Amino acid sequence: MSATFMTLPAGYIRHATRAAGRTFALTERVASMPTRQSRVLSSGNATNAGFTYRLAAAASGKKSPPRSPKGGRDFWYYTSTNANAQPPYLRSTKPQSGEDAFFAATIGGSEHHVAFGVADGVGGWQDSGVDPSEFSHGLSGLMAGTAYLHEGLTEGKNARPQDLMQVAYDAVIGNPRILAGGCTASLAVASADGSMESANLGDSGFLIIGPGKVAHRSEAQTHAFNTPYQLSKVPAKMQAQHAIFGGSTHLSETPKQADVEKHKLKHGDIVVFATDGVWDNLSAQDTLGIVTRVMEEQGGWFKSHNFAGAETLLNESMVRSLPRAITETSDEQYLPGLLATAVMREAKTAGLDQKRNGPFAREVQMRFPQEGWQGGKPDDIAVVVCIAVEEVPVRITGDEGKPIKAKL
């Protein structure tokens, strides 16, 4: 799966969809747009109080070799404050990281509201001659587009993640170009007051991380070990063949069965969404260790005292100074990108390490000791990192809030 800032493919968006109790048609026309986000925030712009969000994604295909990360191939940047960006949202496309997908999009173009998440194509569909990436990438792209086209914020009607999943799922089911397939899905909508609602179906998931601690970990939904809940499209012919000849069945849940949770983010909280290519190889504490290393190296976290057991604190001003806009080329480092890339690379390394037992290996050894499983689990990987930034009503002058330039 590769990723660019893109509009939805015409084949995915020509179907009518329904969201938040209203019906609208996603246009068939795909505008001619550049493939990178590129609006520069001019100095002197005033910021509004409330939360805004800085995001990045990183991904690696199961068949991709370990390599030095490159912008536009292995990681991508996004900010909720990059208003009028063209194209307006981030979504993954094949082929760089296989069957896993991701997206990030503002809600109705609001800098204070953002949707983001991941989808993991179910590899078992390959046994039926189906490419599951068509389903996962299609679903992610549609969730991004639906979020961005949402109307109603001025009336106090925010988008909800379960609704976004439902709209995208209905469109995939109705799209004749996506013949079959399935995926897990995990996404959230974060809002101006710092509230975040999530919807999780399957064994992708997320962590909320504060200074030195994991504040929350989502729970996986599974029928049995390594058998997650999943959205599926099973063609009538395949259903008929199963009824006649038997054989394995394709599990099929709906967005209504997703776990929905509500959270309150604090300034500087880090939300990490990832597919099971991460969670099968890294525990929550492993991920916290990675995040801690990056945050301390970049000055985002610091110790209250210079002795063991000292409290980890947030550098509040450093987080508020994170760039509000993205331009095309620079050597500047962007904190969400560093975090997403670090998690992706460590999961990749762990998955290829035949001596390192991660969560998946330990579970297999406990349940099926006769299998003799040892080491990591190679898989596709998709990661989205979001940092919550509580803005203060000040005017930006000089170099404050200058745009970051993505390495694309």
C-alpha cells in the first residue's frame, strides 16, 4: 500500500451513501489535484482556542524489505489546521504496504475536528482468489471522503466514527468494482473540546498515551484466537457454492457490532492507531517505550528530577509550537511523523526477528505449545499517530507556527 493525498477513485464514489441520518450523493467527478498537501500558513494569522490535531501515518508491506524511511513511500504528514489543502485529506493506496490501509481527514474542513484510522485486509480471502486490499483501501478512502464532506458542524452535528464506517461499508458493498473481500477497521473522531469517540471492529486498535504512561488501550474483538471480527463482502455465487459443497465460511460482521468508546484527550496526548502487524509484535509497553524515546529525544517530554522514578512531564509549549501547515520539501522533522515511523520500523524489525517473542508468539505458545512457534510474525503494517494540541487565542507572528515541509 502506498499513500498520497488523494480524492476518492471514481469507481468507489459513484454510489449514493447515507450518514448521520441524511442522504447525500458523493460526486462521480474526480477533480484534477496535486498529490501532496501544500498550503502555507502566513505569519500574522490568529489561532482560535480549542483543540487542533497534528497527524502522520507510516506503513510497510509484508513483502517490503527493511529500509530507511522515505516520505511519500513509507510515511506521510497531515494536520487538521492545513485549511484549503489540495487534496484535502490523506488516504492510502496500493501497493507499498500490501493489504493494510489508513486515512486522516478533517470533518467538514474544520481545523478543530478530525477523523483518522486504519483498516486491515483479511489475508484469508487470497485463498478464494480475492485481493483483500481492494476492500480495505476502498473502505478507508470512503471514510476519509465521507468525513471531509460532512455537513452539520455549524448546527452542532459532528460526524461519528461508527456512522463513517457504516457509510463506507454500504458503498463498498454496493460497488461492483469491489467484487469481494473483507477487513477489520478501527477509527476515531476527535473534536474541538478534546473529546474523542472511537469505533473498533476486529483486532486493529489504538493506544492513548500521555507522558510516561499508557492511558488507554482498546480491546480486540475476536471469535477465537487469530480470528477477528471483520467486515466482509461475500458474492452470491460464493455463498451458493458454500451451501452446496460446504467448506470454510467467511465471517461477516457489520459496523453496528463495532465497539464504541468515548474519551477525553488532554493537551499533548498521543493517539496511536495501528493494524495487527504492530500489535502482534509490540505490546502496549513496547510501544510506550518507543514513544518515550522519541518524545524525550525531541524535547516533548522531560523528567521532573534527575533520579530514578522521577515523574515524566509534558513540554507544553513545544507541543503548541508544532507546525500548523505542511509544504512540499524540507529537512525539518515533524514529531507525529517521527513517532509513526518509529513504531512502524520497530514492529517491522520485531516481526522479522525469529528470536523475539511478541504478543502473538506468546499467545501461540500458551494456546498451542505443540506448534513450537518462535519469534515475530511478519505482516503488513499501518500506523496513524495523532497529537492533540490545545490552542490558546494568540496571534502568530514571526517564525511561530511556521509550516513544516514534508519530505515528498
